[in-house]
Amino acid sequence: MASAAMQEEQVKLLGFWFSPFVRRVEWALKFKGIEYEYVEEDLTNKSSLLLTSNPVHKTVPVLLHNGNPIVESLVIIEYIDENWKQNPILPQDPHERAKARFWANFIEQKITEAARTALLTQGEQQEKVVKELKEAMEVLEGEAAAKLNDKTLFFGGKNGLGYVDIVLGWICNWAEVIEEVGGFKVLDPQKQPHIHKWMANFVEEPLIKPTLLPKEKMVVYFQMVRQAYLGLAAKK
Amino acid sequence: MASAAMQEEQVKLLGFWFSPFVRRVEWALKFKGIEYEYVEEDLTNKSSLLLTSNPVHKTVPVLLHNGNPIVESLVIIEYIDENWKQNPILPQDPHERAKARFWANFIEQKITEAARTALLTQGEQQEKVVKELKEAMEVLEGEAAAKLNDKTLFFGGKNGLGYVDIVLGWICNWAEVIEEVGGFKVLDPQKQPHIHKWMANFVEEPLIKPTLLPKEKMVVYFQMVRQAYLGLAAKK
């Protein structure tokens, strides 16, 4: 019975090589030790499986578990954590879970979204959002300073990586690229030394290291995306 | 032991009469049958308890459970549901939970936030966000049409109210007010008949009905807020 159930279990991830949101889901799956099939989407010609699985947003990542689609990276990570109990990603204590969700949302709304907007804008509009990003990084640095030390390297606590680490992780690979292409700073190692140290530890994790992308390839792609966006904005 | 534990249990909610985010938390507490102390905040002179409990956003709602602060309405509702097991708010099945979280996020980001922005802007800026709001309402109408019928009155399913209902609930009391003050439509009963019917059922729920605010008092307050915002924006 167990073997039949395992045979039936199908985990498929619709992704795009460049997406930090897809990468989070991959980290969560690897963290749990879940076997999955990765399917690269062509975002200029989306598959019907993607369009029917995520009809509202039509974006990756989509996790298909035995054919059931789950979308949005944070929702997918919670699903993975609830469905496969080994190696918990969120803390077990309800108050600690609430704090982890708070910081995950903070990173998502105030840092990830701000960095994305800053990359795709210029002039006054960019200045405004870069200022907000800087303020948010200062707030996160405060949390990192309070929580992290020589013994607690990650936000997940003593057990290592956790939810907040997985949600913030993109910064280790994408920030440098965004800075080069967008012409603004995401992270200031002088002003955010605790986040900087967290990054240095994060990229050395055996689970993370092999998943990092080469900067050069990313820069070329992001330059193309930025030019396309600014071109469209100029035509409006 | 049980009686001592219950005696020690302290649940306090820092709120503001007008906040739809606070109201959600009150609905969740009442839904669970949890006794709590409500503390009205003066938002022009915030208490030190509020400022120390929510140092990042400095906003209500804040739930204090035995002194531990939990902030952000969706995070608080998940906390309440995890901490008090009676009358589940989220579905038990992981895939159904993921779908409920997806729609809760959709309502929060595409409808609540759009309605708030539209209320506090004018001209072209308002037109743009009202258009986005309209599109989002159409998407939600599609979900309501697929899910709701004469037997399933609420998004929570056969067991009645659930997470999505609590997150969307503000629309029943605030939409009319926003429409009058902001001069735009949140809901079109002709185009969104299923949401309109859901609203009619929601406001008749015994748990909800006594918590609704009188429209006149709300209109006066929202007019003041809109004028203050537009005045500040004009000075920039």
C-alpha cells in the first residue's frame, strides 16, 4: 500500500530559470527531500498547463501535486510544510509561526516588491521606491541584529534554515545583479552588517550553493527586461 | 490545573473602531468563542503598548495573547486558528488551505488595497486603480459563481463562514461608504451577482450583524480621511 501510494505521488514544478519565486519553492522542496519534476516554461509562449493551473495570475511558480495546482511562492511553501511533515520549515510554536509569517510578509511587500519596482522604473519614481527599500532594509537589519549571532546563523533558529531564510534568500543571488542593472543599492554591507553576514552563511549552505546562478547571465537578462519595461512605460 | 491555565489566559485586542482589519480579528475571535478585552486606540496619540507591540508598522490590529504581540490581520487570524482548535477557520485539507490562502491574498492585494488607494487618490491615478479594482472584482465573481450556490452560501463551504469570508467581509460594511466618499463603484450588483448575494447572506449571520457600523458615522469619518490625504498629496 505504502509503495503504491508513493508510486502515485506526482510532484511537478512549473518554473522559469530566472524567477526568484520559483527558486524559493525549489529550496523548500530540496529542504524536505521531496523528489520533483521541474518543467521550464517559455514565458513568451506559456503552456496550456500553466494557463489552466494558474488562470488568475498566469505566472510561475505552479506546484502540481498529484495534478492539484498550488500557486504563489509563499502559499506553496506553507503547503509543502503542511503536507510533508519532515524537516519543518515554519516553527512549530504558534507565536513563533506568527513572527515568521510577519517577517516573510515584510520581506515580500517591503523589500522584494520594492526592489522589483526600483529595477523597472527610473527618475523620481525610482528614487522614491529606493528610499523605501533602504528604510525596509534598516528595519530588517534591526531584526537580524536582534536574532542572529555566532550560534544562530539563520532566521530559522537553532535548527538552521527556515521560512524567513527561504523567503529572503533571493537577495543573495539577485541583489548584486539588480544593483548593477538598476543603478541603485539593495544592500549596504556597512549599514546592514548582520544581513551581510547572514548572506555569506546562506550561500555556503550545501543545499543552496549548487542552485545559485552565474551573475553574468542574469545581468544580460535583467538588462533586457528593464529596457523592455521602460520602453513600454515611455509609450504610455 | 485547567482552571489555573484558563485564569492565566489573557487575550487583548488593540483596535480602532473604524478599521476593517481590526473587525476581521474580532470576527475570528467571536467565531472561536474566545473571550477578549478590546482596547480602543487613539491613532493620533498611540499608546506605548501599541508602539512597543508593533514597532515596525505601528498600526492596529495588535493581538496580545498572554502578553505576546501578534500583528497583521491575516497573520493574527492564522494564529487564532492554530492556537484555539475549536471551530476551524481555515480548511483542514492542505490543498483547500492553499486555495483559501490564495483567495485571501488576492482579496487583500487586489481588492482591499485597490479600494483603499482609490479612496485616497483622484484624477488619473484614481481612474487607473479603479479599473484594476473592477477587474479584480470580476475575477472574484468568477470564483464566487464557481463555488457558491443555494446550498453553499459561504466560501468557507458547508460548515459556514471561513477564512475567505472573514477576509472579504469588510466589503459588506465599507464598500457603500467608500463608494459615496470616493465617487467610484466597488461592487456592481448587476455584474457581480454572486458576490452581491454572498454579501446579503453575510450581513444576516448572527455573529456578523451586531458588529456592523452605521453608514452615516463612517461617511463623515472617511470624508475627513480623504480630505486629509488629498491635502497632504497636494502639498508634496
